Amino acid sequence: MLNAYTCQLQTFQGSELVLQASNGEPIPDDLAGLVEELQHKAVELGSLEVLESPARRRRIWTISMTGSDDSGSLGLMTLYGPAAESGQSNWDHKVLACLAYYAVLAVQNASHQEALKLAQEQRAVAETFAAVGDIAANLLHQLNNKIGAIPVRVQGIEDKCEAVVASDRYLAANLTEIERSANEAMEAVRVNLSQLRPIQFAEVSVVDCVREALGENKTAEGVQIKLEELDTLPPVLAGQRSLSWVFANLVQNASEASGFQGTIVIAGRRSGNQQVEVTVSDNGPGIPLEQQERIFEWNYSGRKASRSGGLGFGLWWVKTLMARLGGTVVVESDGQNGTTFRLRLPVVEKHD
């Protein structure tokens, strides 16, 4: 429809333009400055602009993909080709504007579908945990009655059979161990079941959650952890304990993946006006591409055995908690050179 060597489709992610699709040959380097100038102007004007080289042998078309909902520019469509023999063509303008319009509809539709999918996931999780929370409360009550009776009975035996216990080291040691195990079991049940209850949302500092997670997660001496730009992030709307647990789990996974050596980088940045993005990256062997779609499944066979103090669902629980917090988590890896988990969370809205 248009006589062009190249067509590029770019969309905004935050303030950055990201190439989504391209066909044909690359735009020559000597036109990079003209392309950048034209694209900047197109975004400002929100309309079609055409630029030709002085020799009139090449030209660049670009148009801002601006929606009808006053959401600003979603991106740019840029073409590079030979200059028209009769100068700029109104037909070219109309065709490019039509193509850009359909590109806007495609981008908006993809965004709406993603938002709908996320809302459905969050609703399903909320409904599930509303029911599970009731079961958890009943279970905790019953366990309190049963396991909580063990330390009481041990103390009763020690009081009534004081002389016997004092004379039998084996008996004394076992009674002490039984009492300790019962108390630890009750604490583990209380901590784990508390994660099933409704999250108390509040203004939460991401860097504080990360530091809390690192304080509880004793990594091996060979693991170096770097924090980058976390203290510049705005507060997010989340549950302090839940978000700390997410980071603790990801750090533990990264430590295991790297063989408890190497470097883990936890970095943050603002993602648009309504979200922050936090990445947890390791330099381990990576995750094979064929496994990346499955690692968030609760019954994924490749997951590690459950750890002390955790529910044992691994990355499924990370994704579930992120959904409950109104955020998302995705994994990125080439299967050979490390893994990055990319988390996005809503920032706290400020009202004037």
C-alpha cells in the first residue's frame, strides 16, 4: 500500500519507546538524528509528519499512535522509503493514518484484554482466599486445642513426677524436646495460616520489605546481594508481611539457583505513573524456555522441596500473593545466563 523499505511499530513503556515489530531493512544510521527529531515532534503534535532528505531520494514517515480517550501517545509508527517523485502524497498520509488507527485499536485491545485477565485472576484469588481463610481460622482453632495441650501435659508430668524426671536424663531430655517441638509447631502453623487471611493493605516501603526479607533469609557466605535504586521508589499499596515474604522466597530461589554463590541484584524503577517495577536477578544457569510457562504452577514437579517456615508451594505462592496484592510477576531467562523475576506493584495514589 505504501512504497517503503521499512516499517517499525514502537510503543511506550513508561517514558521509553520499545520496538514491538519491524519488517524490511534497518533505517540507515545517517538518518538516526532525523528520525529522532521527527518522532519527538510527532509525539508533541499527535499528528502525521513527513520528512525528506535534502537530496529528495529518501524520506521518513512517522505518525503518533494517539487514542481517542485522551490517554496521550501510545507509540509511533515509522516508515522509511524512497522520496515520492511528485513530492508528499495525500494518499500516503491517509493510508498511514488508517494503519496507525488500527494499530491503536490493536494496542488498546491487547491492554484491555490483559487488564481483564488480571482482574479475573485477582477476583478468583480473592474468592478462593475468602473461603480458605474461614477454613484456616477453624483449622488454627482446632490445632490450638490439640497441639496446645501438649506443653501443658508435659509440664504436668514434670510437676507430678519431679523426682523421676530429675533422676532420668533421657526422660527429661525427651520431655523438653516434646515441649519445644509442640511450641515450634504451633508457631509455624500460626505464621503460615496468617498468610491465608485477608491482607491489610497500607502504604509500604519496598526497600523496607526487601531488608526485612534479607534479615530473615540467611543466605550463604558466597552469595553477594546488591540493592539498586530501591530507596528512590515511591510507597506501594501492599501488605508489609506478604511483600516481604515474596522477596524472601525469590532471594532463596536465586541463592539455590546459583549454587549459593555469585550475585543477586534487586533493582527498582518507576513504571509509568501508577506502578513500580522491582527485579530480582541472579547469575545462575537460568531456566530452560520450555519450563518458564510452568514454574508458577502449584504442582510443578521441578520445584524444590518445601522449606522450613513456608507453605511449600514455592513460586506458585509468589504469583498468588502478587495477584492478591494487585501486582504481577513474570520470569525472564535465556535458559543459560541467569534468571530475572520482574514484579510490578501499584503505587499509593496521592490525592490533593
